[in-house]
Amino acid sequence: MRDVYMVGAAQSDFGSFPDESYRSLFSTAFEGALDAVDGDLDRSRIDEAYVGTLGVGGRQLGLAGPAVTEHVGLDGTSCTRVENACAASSVALRQAVLAIRSGVADVALAGGIEVMNDMSGEQTRYWLGVSGETEWERMAGTTFAGVYAQMADAHMAEHGTTREHLSRVAVKNHANGAKNPHAHLGFECSLDDAMNGMTVADPLNLYDCCPTSDGASAVLLTSRDVAEEVTDTPIRVAGTGQASGRVGLFQRPTVTSIPATSEAADQAYDEAGCTPDDIDFAEVHDCFSIAELMAYEDLGFCEPGTGGEYVASGATEPDGERPVNLSGGLKSKGHPIGATGAGQAVEVFKQLRGEAGDRQVNGLSRGLSQNVGGSGGAVVVTVYEEGWA
Amino acid sequence: MRDVYMVGAAQSDFGSFPDESYRSLFSTAFEGALDAVDGDLDRSRIDEAYVGTLGVGGRQLGLAGPAVTEHVGLDGTSCTRVENACAASSVALRQAVLAIRSGVADVALAGGIEVMNDMSGEQTRYWLGVSGETEWERMAGTTFAGVYAQMADAHMAEHGTTREHLSRVAVKNHANGAKNPHAHLGFECSLDDAMNGMTVADPLNLYDCCPTSDGASAVLLTSRDVAEEVTDTPIRVAGTGQASGRVGLFQRPTVTSIPATSEAADQAYDEAGCTPDDIDFAEVHDCFSIAELMAYEDLGFCEPGTGGEYVASGATEPDGERPVNLSGGLKSKGHPIGATGAGQAVEVFKQLRGEAGDRQVNGLSRGLSQNVGGSGGAVVVTVYEEGWA
């Protein structure tokens, strides 16, 4: 199996940008990724491109992938749109990895885009509903926050997770995001703020919920031969895993964990030849605070049911044993659906290269990203290591 | 590079099915594909699944892939939705091929679905518009028939293609589709009918246009090891190619050919180690009659500009030198967008195995499929051969 390296990665700002289009946002991310390559990598060398997006804000729906890659001068290059709801661009990244491993590509682009703030609140609610289960959740009135609220409620009842545990996630991620110039909500919040936010779907309040963002991200992956030519700071995609779960929460065997995370993680750890203990830091899918606690457990960072205690222990703070969401996560950095997965890879890239500015944590050599589609209908887990294999 | 074999393939009926859902249609195709395998292939052995769909008729939009695969008992299996407009499920097939070549999968599923007849005409027109270029074509009032009419008009002016040449495509494909029990418009039409249909977008009339269909298709692909275990009639995916073109017709260097077809075909021929002359039969993307004539030329079956003469010569009739669209094509078999690409593979599978019933042509050993997204924004070409490599 051919080794795959991440040689460039960048994102646009995440936020609300009425003067930007999905093409201009993608262009910012893509040109940034090219610029981030140590040496010269001409765009004409890209063999395959994958773009993740859920809906690009009501504009170009069919062929949204080729519509953005043509805008950055990749007219003839094979480009495929992929979509697994909020996991769209980690799926793109995984497909790019498979394309290189298959031998079809030596250089592959994985990116993501979403424009979410050009719609009224009502449309956004409808649109977000489509990525949960449609017939028995959305049409019964359940929102995304409602689905995750059910998980939080059950987790609190079964495992003694507390209001404060949930809020610790928000406080940590906002503190991290305040150091990220690309963050949508780049401000700190106090524990008092986070515990007393306006209720969105009990027990989740405003500070438990990520924003709806506009943004784009892009990652350049290459075979080892090309990586040796263009980079002195190789980041290897050491392992990748993907699994599906029942799309509707009500059809799953548990509501206090996301089984697809464990399955995808097992595949990724197996490929990387490592265990959860070997992971120095992670970007996880904190669309709602409870999701980050479940991710700790499902990824094997702590025992099942102890996610709340784990965050309260400080283990996932920047100075803890395993920093999580140094970028600010979905909560603070923002969540432009299609751009989120590749955006996680951007943070891993920066941290492993020592280019994360004020939020840099030193001594990191192996990172992980976990990206969830829907409420667990699809999960992608990726493990990255610095250095040559 | 690992060899990939197609060991099972099937489709639902294509048509208008108010009593079916996208899940039931997919189930019909998937179970048919499993049944078509010579030996036993348990569904639990499927490692990766790819499902192509443009919009599944306004129902489950996000996570539509996992939503249909869970319905056929593939709950945990990695499933990715892919979409490149009308090329969605040939993209799915190509990604399944790459997954097997990469070593991540030994058994992969590629399928497609679309439900188009649960909407009013106005909605359907809107929906179809999204897969052309949005800002400068659809929003300027151009329909899909309108885009292809521009191509037809130019082809007639530049190359002397005639009204009768276009209609010959319809007559041939309806004659073929009349022998296909799965066809949406499974009836013959006379040359007189085809030449005098109601104008849709001049010079294209009703008989130049494919219908909007409901339907699903599914293909099972495996590594050589697994194929040796489960089949005595191996069909090898000998070559695959994919290319993009400018999404908007007005941005392309030519309107009388689809450059992405030539580029994708070159890749596929190169991988398969063959030339156009070696292709015994083909399923091509005849969404409009002019598209089939351009496909002949862009695939190298005849010289540029001579597609009209080529069809008129009878070369692509069932008893001609290179039968095209023995299934009836999009024109007669139907065009449920996401299901079309994998549906082409179903016909190739049946013809190469001698299982095409009344429309069987004997002596075929190498087939090709060509599937176009939009008006040429993405094209996938695949070459299949009977027998072991």
C-alpha cells in the first residue's frame, strides 16, 4: 500500500461572509494550501480532486465539485463531489488517500465548502434537518440540537455527566478558538456564561451548540515520491477509517455513544499501527458539547461514561495530556458543514509543523481527526504522523 | 495495481413508480445484484459502498447513501454518497474500483438511485436546472434541453448533421428498449414519429429527449481472489477514466463535442491497453439524441463530425459493427439520474455474460460505458472485458 503525505493545507476564515461566494471561499482555501507547500507544487500536477459539500447554500447543487475546481484553474482534472452530511470533506480526504494508494493519482486535492448564512433562519432549520433522518426525525419535528439533546440527557442519566461537564467543553474550545484568527466565534467565554446560556434544546443551551458558518478548506495529498520532492516537513496520513451507523438515532442500539466512531477509529488505529494512547492530540466533532465527550469515549481516550470527568480533569486542555480541539473546534472555530472535515486536517497540519501561532502546542508528533455526519450516520477517523514512514 | 471484477449487477425497473420509495427501489437493485452472483457472496463481506444520487426526490438529502445501505442490512459498512449530476453512479463505480485497487476493500458496492416523478413539472424543471451551470445558464432561463439544442444546432451547421441523423438515434434506442423489460419507454417508434415530434428546444423534439425516471441500480465489485471464489463468468473492469470540463457550455472551447469524454476515454483505453477499435459494444449517455452522436466521435468510434453518418450507416445497430445502447439507452430505458451510470454497467454485465434475453448480441467480449454529468462538466468512461486478466 502506497504511503500518502499531506504536503499543504489551508482554510478560509470561517464566519458569515455576505460578500463572498462558495467559489471565492474555495479559492482562498485552495491557494492557501498551495502556498503552504514547502517547495513548488504546480496545480497542473493534481490528478484527482474531491470536494465535500452538503448544499452550497442553494446555489450550484449538481456538479458543485467541478464548479469550484474549474474556478481555480483545474478545468480538466477529475473532480468528484462527495457528501456524507457534516462528514463531507473528511470523506473527500479519505477518497483522496484511496486514489493515491490505488495508483491512479500521485497528487490529490481534498476540500470542502459550505455557504450557510445566505438563508433565513427558517430555511437553515429546514436545510439542517435534511442531514438527520428525514422521515422519523425531521418530519416529526426533531431538530439537530434535539437529537443531540436526547444523547446528552441519556448520558447525564446513565453516567452522571453534569451541566458543568458540558460547559467545560465550551469554555475550553472558546479559549482555544480565541487564539485562532480564522475562528467564527473567536472569543472566550466564562464557565458562568456557558452554564447559563439560553436553552436551545434542554439540556443543551446556546453555548453547547456550534454556529452555522460559511467557509472552505483544502488539503493537498501526495505519494511519497512527490512528497520527497516538495516538502521537508512530511506529515503522513498513517491511518484512515470510515463507518456508517443507522441514520436515525432512534434506530441505534445506544444513544450515549456513536458506534460508528469506534468502528472507524479501530480501522484507523489498525492501519496506523497505534492505540489511543499514542495519540498526542485530536480535532473532534463537537457540533454540540455532548458530542465531544462521547468522542473522547468512543475514540478510547477515556473509559465509556467518563467523558465528563475527562474534560473536567483538564486532560484535553492545551497543557493537558492530550489536547483536543486546539483550533477551537466546531464550537468556536465554526462549522461550515462541507468544510469542517478538511478543516480539522488543516489544524493537525499546522500543529504538527509548528505553525499554529498563538495556539501552538510543542512536542506533538501524532494527531487524529474525527468527523461525524448527521448524528452518527457516518464517521471518518484519520491518524496523522510527522516524519517519513 | 489489483485487478477488479464485476461479479453481480442488477437494476430495478426504470419508470414512474408512485408506490415505491428510494429505499425500496435500491433494495430491488441491490438484492438483484447479490442474486446475480454465480456463487454465494454474503452481504456482510462488503467493505465499502458508494451510492450516487442527485437529490432522491426531495426526501433524505444528507446521508442518502447510508440511508439506503442501512435498509439492505449494511448498517455499519462505510458508505459514501457521491454526486456529479447525471454521472453520479459511474463515479460511484469508479470510486469502488479505486477502493479495491487501494487495498482497503476486497468487496465493494456501487449503486445509484433517483426518484424524479414525485414532483410537479415546475419543480422538476427547477431541480434539473441545478445540474447545469446555475448562474449563467439556469438563471438566464436555459434548460437542459436548451443547452443540448445549442450543441445540436452547431453540430448541424458545422458538420451537416441532419434531422434524420438525430432521429435515427431515437428509432434505434427505442427498438432496443422495446426488448428490455426494465425500460421506462419500452416501445418502438417509427422514423416518421421521431422526425415529427413536438418541439422541445429547437432543433430537439420530444423524441430527441430522454424521460425523467425513477429507478435504482447496483453493481458488486471484488478483488481477483474473491472473484475466483464466487464467479465462473468473470467480467473485469479493465480501465476507468474520469475528467471534468467547464460546467457551463458557454465556457468551453467547443460546443460540438464534449472534451471531457475524450479525456476520460483516453485514460480508460490506456488502462485497458486497448483502442476504440477494440470496443465491441457500448452504452453511452444519450440524454438527448445529439449526445449519442457526439459520444461516437469523442470516444473515437468514428471521425469528428461524422456521428450522424455513423448512426445512419447502421454501425451501431444490434447487427452492426459496434452496437450502442442495446439496453435502450437513456432515451428508452430511462434516466433516473443517480441510477444511470451503474445502470449502464448492468447492461454491459448482462451482454458479456449472455444474459440479455431478447436483446442479446452474441460474440461480445469487450464493452464500454460513457456517462456524462451535466452537459459535460464531468464524464466517466469505463472499459470491461470478459474473462480473467
